[in-house]
Amino acid sequence: MQKLKKIGYLSALGLGLSFMTIASVTAGPVSVIDDRGVVVTVEQEPKKIAAISFFAADTALALGLQPVASTYMIEDRNPDYLLDYLSDAKKLGQRASPNMELLADSEPDLIVAIRRYTEGSAKQFNAVAPYLAFNLETFGDSDRSILQMGSLLGKGTEASGLNKQFHADLESYAKKIPEGTGPKYLFIWGGGESPWAYYNEHMTSALVTALGGQNISGSNPTPHVPDNTAYEMSLEYMLAQNPEVIFVYDYGPDRPFENNPIWSQLDAVKNDRVHFVQDHWIESHGPIARQMVLREAAHFLYPETFPEIDVRAEATKLIPAIISN
């Protein structure tokens, strides 16, 4: 019965929906409507991508194209799941405040960004190159954004294939989940006294929940409010719910909540089931990142069923052997 419930959750995420197939484009202008409702057109296939998010770099690499410029989450930290392909890209700074001069110097022919951080600077971006903005919050945002970016790159069929393969992989993992109720979990980020906890609707939480995890954050009570997939959770509430597994985004050493005496009372802490996760857990919408989260989350939830993975080794299997730059 438990496995049937898991598959039902996968259907809610979109497994039961037919996939849109976008034909690969070889020449001529191509347009998509991004999450601002803006028509974005490229006159020919972009070859030089500026990634104002790891999602854009992730998707470009999965489709065989190396970005010429990229933002970062933490300075001087190249994410393992993107191997070393961003080492030579111009470093534009944080995704919310990219250096516009360096962006222009990279001479991109397509800029791909996260909407909430960059929409106010649309005119500046458009003065450099066509600017594509995505919401990148929910599971549905992942499939749609990969398809749209793939379409503009002339690789719509390949992008659709990435989505189909991921849904097949997710269903395969869900079928292997042990019978019974999955462990209670929490996914958090923040350096304050009260960390930010992610609702079920966030892409990463959706994946962990699809694997049977019981998110103590629950579902978003106001899904109609944009960019509202997390909230500040008190440690008192955390202890009352007492998750068995906690995922903490490793943004740096400044995490005051860990000094709160309540933290050490949590079962996840006492049982050494707090996992400090990397950048792909935050920007989990890309084709490579979401595969890494799927594999890692399965192991962290059910260590006796799913093996520990080497992120770099797994990423090597997902990034095409030949990358254009």
C-alpha cells in the first residue's frame, strides 16, 4: 500500500501527464514565453550562454554546451555536480547581483536567470543579449524551464528526453522504497537563530517527499503567493515535530541555531542523521542537479536500501562526453 501511495504522489508531480515534444531547431528565429510572460526570441541557436544561476549552467552542460559566464553561490566554490566546467567561465558574482560589466565582456548570445533576483534589471540584461527569466521554485518549474531553454538552444527534443528520463528514474527509485512510513525529515537553509525551512512545493522537498519522506514543514499554506516555498522555523517547533533526518544547506560555518541547546535534543542530531548538502540541493531544478538530489536523498533516507554516491562520478555519466564552447 505504501508504494502505491508513493506512485500516486509521483503522478501528482506530473508522471501521469504526457510530455510535450519540442523539435530541435536548426536555423531561424525561435521564441518562448518566459515566466515574466515576456516573449524571448533568438535569431539563431545561441552558442555563448551566460548563466545567472547554476540551473542555467546545469541545463546548458546537460545539453552539451559550456557556459561562457556564470554566477556562484559561494565564491571560489565550483560545485562538484558541474565538474570543472565553470572553472574557465567568467565569474559574475552572486546570482542576485551579477557584475554587468563582466557580463557584457563575456559577449553572450543568451542570458538565463532566476526571475525574482533579476527582473528589475531586465533592461540592462537585454542591452547585452536576449534575457530569459525563470521562477525556479517548484517541480513543475524544472520540467518547463528545461524544455524552454532547450528549445532556444535548438535542442528541444534532447531537453524533452532529459525530462522523460528523470521521471522514469524517479519512478524506479520510488518502487524500491521499503514498505511502511518513511522517515520524518526537514530541509533547511540559513545562518540565523531560526533557519528557513522548505515546504513540500519546493523542488528539493518535492523529490524527498516523492521518495517517502514526511516533511515536517508540510505544504505551503498560501500557494498563490509567489516565491513562498520556505519560512522561518523556530527550534521549539522543530523539537516538537522532531525530524529523524535533517538536510542542511552548507552555505558556510555561521549557523547560530546549532548553538541553541534545543538543537542537540533533536533525534536527527543525536543519531548522526544531519546531512550537510551542497549547491545542487538549492538549485535542484537542472537536469544534473535533480538527479544528484534523487540519488543522495534516497541514500540518506534509506541507507540500507540505496548506496552512497560519488557526485562527481555520477555527474560524469550525465554530462555529454563532447562539450561545445
